[in-house]
Amino acid sequence: MGLLKKAENNLCECGCGLPTKKLNFRCPKTGLPAGAYRRFIRGHHNKVLSFRFKTGQFKRHGYVYIFSPDHPAIKTNKYISRSRLALENKIGRYLKDGEHVHHINEIRDDDRPDNLMLVTLSEHNKIHNKQQKMISARW
């Protein structure tokens, strides 16, 4: 695709199908002359480049989060941890308040059902405190 776009093809290249506007001036970034149509609606080029938008998932602090807007535990950003979904699938119900997922092998993105354990917050803290004491005793 060349830099100039034809007038009949003035749709945003992110795939949303919305029409773009004409440039009133020459674009210094793309080199498009005045009168040419923009390639993207403002902010839509991030969708094309974003890993989160392409795959519906992202990773934070070692945990993988998946786009799931209809999940009942969703707060604001419509993403839920993959480990939580895997454990819910394993036990056949949603997790209740106060129930947490523990990774048995301590690898945060290893979400195999046999590696996940359902625990309460106090049980989870006991597991991690015990492991921390074992580590500090070695030193």
C-alpha cells in the first residue's frame, strides 16, 4: 500500500471500518500531503501495534491475563488471570470471595490444572511464609 490513499478507500486501517478524515496539512511523520486521507483514526494505530489487542491477553508481574468482559469477578479493565480461569474450569464453578489460586511449582505463568491449588488467603500466606522461612534459613 502506498502512502497516498484513494478517496474511495478512506477506512481506518485498524479494521474498525470507520472512515478517516482528510489531512489539512502535510503530515511530517508519514509524508502524506494535504488532502490525503489519514491511515488511522486517532488512537486506532495503537490497536494494530498492541500485543494486548491482537491476542486478547497480556502479562503483568509474571501472571497472564485474558480478556473476559463477561466474567463475574471482573472489576474495571475486563481482564482476568488465566490461572483463575483454569482453576475455575478444573473445579467447575467460579471462585468465591476469599478463595485464591496457588501455583504449586511457584511459576506464575504455569497454569496447568495439576499445578493449581485452591486456597484461602490465610492458607496462601502460610504457604508463602513457610517457603520464605526455608529460604532465609539457608542463608
